[in-house]
Amino acid sequence: MNETTAAPARHRPTRWWTILTALAVLGLASRLIGLSHPTDSGTPVFDEKHYVPQSWQVLRGGWFAGVGGIEDNPAYGLVVHPPLGKHIEAIGLAVFGDTPFGWRIMSALCAVGVILLCAAVTRRLMLAARDGATAGAGAAGAPADAAAVAAADWAGLAAGVLALCDGILFVTGRSGMLDHFQVFFVVLTVYLLLRDHAQMEARFRRVAAEGRMADSSAGPRLGYRWWRFAAGVTLGCAVAVKWSGLYYIAFFGVAVVGIDWWRRHRFGVRQPLRGTLGRDCVPAVASLVIVPAMVYILSWRTWFSSETSVFRHEAEAGNERIAGWGLDFLPDSWLNFLYYHLSVLDFHEELTNSNGHHHPWESKPWDWIASTRGLLYYSQTSDTTGDKEVVLLTGTPVIWFLAAPVLLWGLWRLAVRRDVRWAVPVVGYLAGFLPWLLNVDRQMYLFYAANLAPFIVIGLGLLLGRIATWSLRRPDAAAGAGRLTAFWLRRTGYALGGIYLVLVVAVFLFFLPIFTGMPLTHTEWQLRMWLPGWT
């Protein structure tokens, strides 16, 4: 197959906005229709039973009035996640009340945001040159040709459809749990970092065009990077939902600095490492470490303001563990804050199989690679008909079965061909996967893999965008075929990608009953149990 070429043509933003609008409408319909089903006799299901009461208490505690608004309910022994996710969920409760729709609406809206962000990130990556310089309007200054824009729009559409139809993103996005809030902030961080990258490319190109690149052996100063600052804010929000957001601070921080070095090297800076260390690293630490830390602490504002918060007065009560630290110079509120965090850390470290914590639906990181072990959210069997109503968390097979090959391809493109676009899906996936391998004794579940799904989707979108340039018809071939045949011969890649997306939609619709709790006969249920790890 040959890759097609095309002459430069004017950018067509209307097509892209039409695609985004269509994805938003489909996302809202898929995430909101039937959102109130199922429930456990009108109460939350699965781990919603933890977060919905805590979110309701946040609301009742006066969060919107600026006081209280923190979990002090001792029913579960210890509140083990930061407050931001519950604060967001409380917005839905404030508008729609303590109802199933109110529990889940904010997660569903974030799920629609994830679909759009996956599409936007993939399109922006497709419009980037292999050296990492973004093409297109307002970025590097060189307009993309019609074929490149069409392929980018197609890749964005493909990623949006994949995110729309993935089972893990679908189920977690219709649940009153915390996972999709973090997914949203992680993918939003990626988008903001890409905007920062495009802006830095434009600045370097301007300096090069003005002949000022050699003015300093370290390369140019870049000014304040507001997109990166915004990424620091969203990273802080990711940590303020769940501590696993720390992994993304580490991985994204290293990746950003590495790309900063690569940019200086590529533009011919005489001492790119010196320039990176002196002019990029310190601001990067400020934006991607200090800013997230400040956002995280700010998310605990209501904990400090409430007198009934968990562990709010441990130091005043003479807690022996706190007394042994020798940190009496700190205010009691900060000592209590540290004690709370150490207690949460103890909880997570002790939640291991070797300590007797076992769950029939737990899984390990290697089970997440192809989603070979599911997670049962809800199950009910009718006493009269024998029909089953089940919500099973598992990835759409035709997406997740391709995850490992696509990411290995991306790793090869990144390491061997130096195609830095693939840093997004590869680094993003590894940030959500590798840290869990450090303690496989810990009790884990498939919903931890929700953060992996967007990067699988983005990787597949990039691959489909590349395939879109394939053509079975050579540009110099004689015009002997009919118009329709010639049309599809020129667009072989689009045809192949379209067939795959139709398959994805068909498989998603086939599995939709076990994603939403629709009644199924035993035979219908068995037809959907493709793997032993799903039962």
C-alpha cells in the first residue's frame, strides 16, 4: 500500500466542530438514558454505598455555604480518599437530590467530557509532525494540507467513537463512584500539556526564524507557560480525587522535561541539556509539582474548617503516635492532617491478600491488559422469569484485545522512529499500569484500569489515522476503474478503519445489556460470557 499525498488546502474547522457536536450528543444520550437503573432496592450499588453517603454528608455539612462540607461519618471506620471527588458528586445531589440520577449525573457528565477530550487529543496529535512540532492554525504557522486535516479529523472521530463504545469508560461513567472524575482530570491534563507543547513549538520557530537561536548556548527563555500551569492545576485535582494521581505527576513531569530537551536539541541549541536543566526544569517543578500540591491542600479546606472532620482533634486528645513525632512546633491542625494521611496510608498498605483481604472479583494488573477479569457491580435474578439483570465492568473486547499490540507498536515508534506523538498513549498508559506492579499483593479491581482506557483509545485513534492514508490506487494509475471503485481504492485506509469502527459499535451494542443491567435469559447471558474471568 502507498501513502497518498495532497496539495495544501484551506483548513476546514466546521467539519471538526460538527464531529465534536455529534460526539457530545451521542455521549449525553448514552450516559444519561437509564442512568437511574439499577439500584439495590432504591439504594446505591457496589462501592457507591461508600461514596454516595459521604457526598451527601458533604452537601449537608454546608459545603456550598463555605463551612463544613467534609465526611465525618464513622460508619466505615475511615474515609480513605481525598474530598474533591465527593465535592463534585455533591453538586449532582444538590441539583437532583438524593436520587440515583443525582448520585451519578456528575460522573456521567465527566464521561462525556472524556469522550470529547480523547477525540481532541488524538486529532491534535495527528496534526503534529513526527518531530513533535504541531501543524495547523495558530501552532507552528504552516497550514496542514487537506489530506492531513482529513486524516486528523478522522482519527479524532475514531477515538471519540472508541471512547463512546468502551465498556470500562461506559460503566464507570454511569456510576456514583470516584474513578471517572480522576479519568477526566488526567485526560484534561494531557490536552493542556499538548497546548503547551504547541505554544512552545511556535516560540522556538519564531526565535529560529529571527536568527536568535545562537544568542545563548542554552537556547531561548520561553516565558511563563500558562498552559502548563493549568495542567498543574488539573493534576492537583486528579490527586485530590485519588492518590493514584501522584503517578501521573511523576510520569508526566519526566515526559515534559524530556520533550523540552528534545525540542532544544532538535532546534540546534548548542547545550540543550544545560538549557533544559536551567530554563525548563525549575519552572516545570513549580507548575507540575508545587501547583498540584497547593491544589491538593486547598481541596482539604473544608476539613480544616470543620470541627467534626475525621481525626480533626487527635493531637489535642493526646494521641501517642503524634506525640512521638517531635513536631510540636507545628499547629495541631497540621499534626492532625498528617495523622489522617498516615492512617489512610496504613489502610492502603494493609489492604493486601496476605493480610486476609480477598474479594471474589478482584484482579491484578496483568488481568487489565486485555480486560480478561471483569468486576460485578450488580446482579439480580428474577424469581418469576429467572432472567438476570447484571452490570459487569469489562472492556469492549475488540478494543481491549488490541491494546497490547497497539501500545507495543507505539513504544517502537517512540523509541526507534522518535515519533514523540506516541509519548502520549505510551506514557499515559504506563503511568496507570506500572506502579500497580510494585505491590501485586494488594487487593485490586478492574476499575483501577479506567485510567488506562483513554490512552488505549488515543493509541488506536492514532493508528487508525495513520491507516487512513493508505491507498491501493497509485496516483499514476490509469483511470480504468469505475468512479465508485476508484473512490474506495483511493480511500482504502478509511474503508478499513470504518469497518473496524462498525465492528466496535456492533460489539458494544451486543454487550450493552450487561453494561446497563437489562434483563437477560440464561442463554443470552451465556452468549456474552466470552472469557472465564467474566463469570
